[in-house]
Amino acid sequence: MVNDMAFTIRPRRIFSKELKQGLVRQIEQGKIRILDVSKEYEVSLASVYNWVGKYSRASKRTETIVIQKDSEEQKNVELRKRIAELERIVGQKQMEVDFLNKLIEFGSQEVKVDIKKKFGGKLSNGSAFIEENTPGK
């Protein structure tokens, strides 16, 4: 069944930039609502919101406003502190590694043996002695 309402095709309408800017100004000043503009000019709400986005004074700002809860900000502060602590620890460990590498290098020069090449050898007798004499084994 076809609905009894007659459909008419409305010609495409183009609104001037000045009209859109004026309407957006009125919306910003609170003189008219977006819904009222949509009904009065027979345009979709999306179109009016696009006009507001394009012609609003607020849309001209280049800064971004971040809104978050205090708990999220506190969490971010704690995470930044944790990152700083971990970076400090990594720095200390790197200094230890550098020191030990230098120690191995100087030790190798002193005993005239490449300690790095000998590093993968068997355990010393002292470790074997401990394992053999451990109670319960």
C-alpha cells in the first residue's frame, strides 16, 4: 500500500555564507537553538552542526582543551614517576655493565688471557665440592 501523502521534490537550496555565519552567531549568543534553526530553515541537524563547526568563533582556536578526571591525572603523574624511576635504574645498570666490561678488559690485559673467550667454561671445583657435600643430595 502506498501512503496517501503526496511527495514533492524540493529544489536544492544553497544558503549564503553570511546567513550561516549570522545564524551561528545567534546560536552562540543563545538567541536561537540549533533545533529551531533546523526546523525554521528545513535543514538537517547535521547541517546546522556543520555550520557551527565551520563558522563558530570557538572553532577558530588552535589550542586543544583536554578534560579529564582528577583520578586520571593522578594516575598519569604516578606513571610518569614510575617511568622516571625505571629510567634511572636502567641507567645505573648500564653503568654497571660498562664498569664490568672495562674490568674484564683490564683483567684480560693483566693476565694476558682473553677472559671473554674463557667465560663459557666449566664450573670451578669449588662449586662441585658444595654440590657433593650438600645434605639430602
